[in-house]
Amino acid sequence: MPTPLTIRPLLPTDLAAVLRVQAACYPPAMQEAAAVVNARLAAAAATCLAASDADGVCGYLFAYPSRLGRVTDLGSTFELAPDADTLYLHDLAVDPRALGRGLARALVEHLLDLGRGLGLTHAALVSVQDSTRFWNGFGFAARATNDAGLLTYPPGATYMTRMLALKS
Ligand SMILES: CC(C)(COP(=O)(O)OP(=O)(O)OC[C@H]1O[C@@H](n2cnc3c(N)ncnc32)[C@H](O)[C@@H]1OP(=O)(O)O)[C@@H](O)C(=O)NCCC(=O)NCCS
């Protein structure tokens, strides 16, 4: 029987676990460097979350305040927008050992509530690894962007957005 899940702020001490989950979830070409992951957490700790159970961290979600239409290049640090209107979800991953237990839903719903609390009007992301249907389930829909950052992702990457005011 799986132990209960906790959703909490991501901490610098979680870095090794984050890298382990990342390695299990993405191909080599999409692995992002430890220093970049660390810098993102330092820049946006208020909007980066961990999911953990009795065996430790088994999922994470990195996000930060941005602008609608803007994409974070793969492998680059977060540049928080002073005039942010959008919660940008950069990376959501769940350890294969914990799939299908509602971790991703718990992380995303917790984060979207944080975004509402920050007064942001939209949420956005780049869907990879055939995840558009997954994101549709959270109210996200594909939207055009002319941000060249989208080209730093593998083919099939899709920019998606939703309004934040309404719950998914
Ligand atoms: C996608 C991912 C985050 C799902 O994690 P999870 O904890 O198993 O998801 P949950 O159990 O919280 O499921 C949430 C909902 O999404 C649905 N879902 C899960 N995986 C799905 C998929 N691959 N396609 C479509 N829907 C999916 C579930 O049925 C569930 O629906 P419900 O809440 O309406 O019943 C996980 O498979 C993962 O980490 N993948 C690798 C990294 C990745 O590609 N991340 C997305 C990059 S944009």
C-alpha cells in the first residue's frame, strides 16, 4: 500500500533526487545540467514544488512568473519577469516508481493555486514527450507563439496555455 504524499516547497537539498527523477524521465538530449536546475530553484523557490512519500522525493514541478507567449529555452535559467502575467511551468516529472498515483495532479493543482495567489492571469508551458493530451486534462490548449525558444526543444514540442482564474 503506497504511503501518503506530501506536496511541499522544493529545497536545495532535493537536488540529487531531482536529477535522479529527471534522468529516469527524459532522454539524454533533454537532461538539464545540475547547475541550471540549482539556479532555477534559487531564482524561483516560491513556485518550485516537490512531491514526496516515505521513500523520499518522487516528483517535482519547476515554475516561475513569466509573460504570456514567452518560452524558456531548454537548458537555460529562469528570467523572472518584473511585469509577469503568466505562471510558466517549465518541468514536471514523476518517478516511474510513483506513476498513476495522482502526484502530477496534486503538484499541478497546488502550483496553479500558488499562481492565482500571485495574481497571475495565465499559465503556460511547452508540452514534450507526447504530453498534450495529459495537459488538455488540466485545461491547457495549444497556442501559437513566435518565441524562438520553442526550437530548442525536440520536434513535436507544443506551446500550451490556459486561463488561471478558473479551476481546472
Ligand atoms: C506525465 C506525468 C507527469 C504524469 O504523472 P502521474 O503522476 O502518473 O499523473 P497523475 O497520476 O497525477 O495523473 C493525472 C491525470 O493525467 C492523466 N494522465 C497521466 N498520464 C497521462 C498521459 N501520458 N497521457 C494522458 N493522460 C495522462 C491521468 O489519467 C490523470 O487523469 P485524472 O486525474 O483525470 O484521472 C509522468 O508520466 C511523467 O513524469 N512523464 C515524464 C516527464 C514528462 O514527460 N513530463 C511532461 C513534460 S511537459
